[in-house]
Amino acid sequence: MIHRKQFQGLRLAGLVVLAAAHPLAASAFPSPDRPIAEIVSPTWSSGPDRDKADENGQIVRALGIRPGMAVADIGAGSGYHTLRLSAVLGPRGVVYAQDIKADYLADLSAEVARRKLANVRIVVGAPDDPGLAARSVDRAILVHMYHEIVQPYALMWRLAGSLKPGARVGIVDLDRPTHRHGTPPALLKCEVEAVGYRQVARRQLAGGVGYFAIFEPPKQRPRPDQIKGCAGR
Ligand SMILES: C[S@@+](CC[C@H](N)C(=O)[O-])C[C@H]1O[C@@H](n2cnc3c(N)ncnc32)[C@H](O)[C@@H]1O
């Protein structure tokens, strides 16, 4: 549930960007033909196993993330990757810590303020819209969250409009059915490519933290009514 009071608090702190209403309704896009996982609290995700596996370092290297870039952490949750990306990107870079849960973002915003991280922007999105400005992002990561997106075709379509030329999108997930909090790799490829992206790499991450698929953005986005949905689990 999204709490307006928390939005206001974040807004007053000058940290929050709210997704603008979009002229295309989510209903213009196909709905996924498979279960959507329930949103789980992201507090599981700060565990030492991820550090031991160097999950963030593996993502940074595979996506060629460098100081000065603009990186969107879509579904940032408690900010496991946001906090580490902030250090990698440095003073001329920016991390857009994006989520649809204002209460998660309020906690992350407090942690960002406590650590005095000047290059993190908090972005409150909608299930079908990341809420990012046009052509503002060099790299986007979606880590252990794709299976929770209620409108994946709409969200990926709108995300494409926020990517700069040469941008890349990296998705981490587990190879299991969506109702078990993963996304089978073939289903992910089908859904994301249905929106016009092209998968350019996929491999298992070391340390058992999931697989990592990298996509290049569509050269031209299909019209929403041209998108053919995929069947899967
Ligand atoms: C399991 S947590 C993962 C958090 C973080 N990416 C990590 O790896 O630690 C999934 C997050 O995705 C968010 N989420 C679910 N659907 C979303 C959507 N359509 N757009 C943005 N975030 C979403 C949830 O609110 C939750 O914070």
C-alpha cells in the first residue's frame, strides 16, 4: 500500500520524484499469462550471503557500470544495490532508487540521509511505470523483483523510453516458477523481447544468487497493441 503521508515527508526532504500520470493506460498492454508473485518485504536482502558472493560487484562488472553513470535500481527495496552503487558511481554519477512501496523507500531515504549519500535520488513509481525522465538512464537493474511486476510489458515499455542510447538493462532472478519468486529464463527472454529489447547475454552468477540476463533496449518500441504476450509459469 502506498502512503501519501510518507510521500509528503519524502517530498519535503527534496528526495522524491513521483511517477507522472501517463497518457497510455496500463490496459493498453497485454497482461502476463502466468502468476504474479506477492511482494515480499525486502529486509531479507541485506544478508551477508550476497556480499560473500559479491553480487553487486558481479553486476557492476557485467554491465560495465562506471563512475559518472546514471543507474536506475528498479524495485530497490531496502537498497542493497543502491547503497553499493552510490559508492561505485561517485560524485558525478547518480543512482535512481526506484520502487512502488513508499514505506520501503522512506526507510531507504533515512539510510541515505544517515550516510550522507548525495548521489541517490528516491523515485516512487507505479506498477506499470518506473517514473523516470526520458533518456536519463545509462544502466537499469531489476534484481529479484521481475516476478513481482503486475504489468511487466507496460513497465518494460516505459522503461525503454527512459534509457539513453547505448544503455543496458540487467535482470537478476532465480530459475523457478514466478509463483515461487523466480522467472524461468526462457519466459523472461520472451516477455522482455516482446517489448522490442534484445537479450545480449545470460549467465549464472557465482555464489548461487541467481542468473543474470542483459538486454539492449528496443531500437523502436512496438505499439502497445502490437505486443504479443508470452505463455509460461
Ligand atoms: C524482493 S524485493 C528486492 C529488492 C532489491 N532489488 C534487492 O535485490 O534487494 C522486490 C522489490 O520490488 C518491488 N516491486 C514490485 N513490483 C514493482 C514494480 N512494478 N515497480 C517497482 N518496484 C516493484 C517491491 O516493492 C520490492 O521492494
